[in-house]
Amino acid sequence: MKVLNFKTKSFRKVPNPFYNSDNLINNSEMYIMICDVKDIPKDIPMETNPREQKLNTAVAKKIRASLSNERSNNFYLLNRGLTISAKSIKYDNKNDLATIEFEDYDVHGDIDGGHTYKIILEEQENLDYGEQFVKIEVLTGVEDIFQELAAARNTSVQVQDKSIAELENRFDIIKKSIENEPYLNNIYFKENENGDIDVADIIAILNLFNVDKYPNKNENPIISYTGKGQCIKNYINTHKEYGDTLKNPYAKMSHIIPDIFKLYDHLEKNMRKFYSNGVSNRKYGLITGITTRKDGKEAFKTKFYRENIDYLSPNGFIYPILGALRALVKENKSGYYEWKKNPIEVMDKIGPELVSNTINMSRELGNNPNATGKNKTLWMNLYMIVCMELVEI
């Protein structure tokens, strides 16, 4: 028998819907806890988990990235957490302490969330108290249905659209465009493939420059920020209709795809510089949504070329600015996209204005980067700033 204590941030019991029934079907009980990942015990029984935990898969890497993501403290919302079967549970509301008893290791222990649990244990020392929390579901009285429960909780998810698209070679346009780039092998095009850059991010970024679909200030690629899954679906449907021909805007884009990712990194690297017009100060790090490298910690890295940076900027700032630069794209006589002017030079010139407008909008929206990324007026205004720069040329 093992007894473990869980320090909780919140705790509640979910009533058994059959408990007051005249014909009680079962005596199972469900409890939901939110716990600081620093307080998770290191010896939860794992014999009950039917999966072998492989921590080098793309899924595991995404869990780790989400847990260690200093941009966001929403791990308890983004991850489904742990499911535990137990003999009993008692809660001390004065000390916010749940005491869980495991009696039979064949039916008591971790049922689901084994990858999450092992990654939490590996990352605990790298996290501070109050930085990330995890949801834990505790079930008691489920011994008689344990096998059925374990099987149901561990059913594999459906194969995602991107995995099907990879099998159908629909990403070859992108692969060929960046075949000489150092980050190619960091991109994972299907589930459980090695890599730390999701092809969904790649498609969302490229969608920002789809001037066939977003040709002017009134048509803005906000969906790149709000719906990466829909961007994937749109990409697949476009490829199904046009294949690799120049009727496909992503084929038209192929010559400038490497430039787009260089542009992304250049913006990410220079956000602080643009905000302060080149003056070295720490005020950028005080803006809501910005994460500043802590003293003694390793520098952050830009998404593609892994250059050192001291600040992480939210996508709610990055995407509207980057999307505005599609005003620099035109279709040439051969049917391919090309730049009207060097995008790096344009960004360096008007970057301070683009960043200033974006952060001012965030402040008007209550210091809310998420609302900023969805704001139609901002996307339109930033696009017009780039257009005005073209008029001046």
C-alpha cells in the first residue's frame, strides 16, 4: 500500500449522477484537482498505464514545450493532465492537501497521462512555484471496470489532417523550397515525427503571404492566428484542386518561401529594437505578453535559425506585423510571387512604426495580446503602413 499527499490549488468532487438513484449502478467517485507541477509526487504508481512512455516523439516534445513555455502559464488548460485510479482519497481543506491511497497496483495508479507525468518529473527542477499547474482527475471505486476504463482513456486520437497530407506528398512544395535550409529537419510533417517546428505553424505563416486569397487591406489572413487547423485544411484543399501547378498560390510562393522564414526570424529578433527605436532598455519586457529571459538562464532562440534573443513576443504581435508585409508581394510574368522591394530593408525602416501601432492597440484592448492578434482594424492599419512605404519609393 502507498499513500501520497498532493498539495492542491483547487479541489472539487464531481457528484456521481447515480448516487441518489433507487437503482445504484456503481459507487465510483470522481475528483478534480489542480496542482502546481512542483508539488507532484515522484512515485505515483505507473504499473496501471498501458502505454510505454517514449519521450523523444513529437507529441512528447510538444508536451515538454508547452510545460516549459515561458510565454504562457496555460499548461493546465492545454494539456489534459493525469488520470489516476485510487483506493480512496481524503481532502484537508484547511491545508489544501489531498491524501490518496493506492492499495492494489494492478488497478490503482496512473491510467492516462503517463507522458505528461514523466515530463513533469524531468522538468520540475527547471520550473518555479506558481509557474505551471496541471489537472489531475482521481477516480475511486472503478476496480471492477478498470480494464475497460484504461482502454477507453488511452484510445489513440484520429490521424490528423497533416499526417494524411504528408502521406499524400502534399508538402513537397514546401520541402523543395527549403531543402537547403538548416531548419528543414526540425519540421515535423506528421504526428510522432521528430522535430520541434510544427508544419501547422509553417502553413499558418505562409498563409500570411497568400496574396491570391488576401490581395488587399480588406482581406486579411487573421485565420493564420486564430485557426491553424483551418489553414491546414485550406492548404490541403487547394493542393487537391491545383496540385503543384502555378494555379496553386503556394506553388507561386515557392521562390520566396525561404525569405518568409528569414523575415519571421528577423522580426522576432528585432521586436525590442523596433519598439525602442534602437535604444537599449528593458521597457519592452514590461509589456503584457512579453517574456524576458531571466538572469542566469540561457537565451531564447528564434524559431527557424536559432539565433539568441532575450525576449519572446506573442504571436498576437508577430502575426499581424508579418501579415502586413504581404503588401510587398506581387506575381511576376512567370507566375511566381516575388518581392516588390527587399522585405528586410522595408522592415528595418518601418518596423518601429509597425511595432508601436501593434503594442498601442494591445493597450487599447486592455493589454491583451490575444485580442490584438484578432483585431481587424490593426491588421488593416498595419497593411496600409506598408502600402504607404511603397508609395514613397
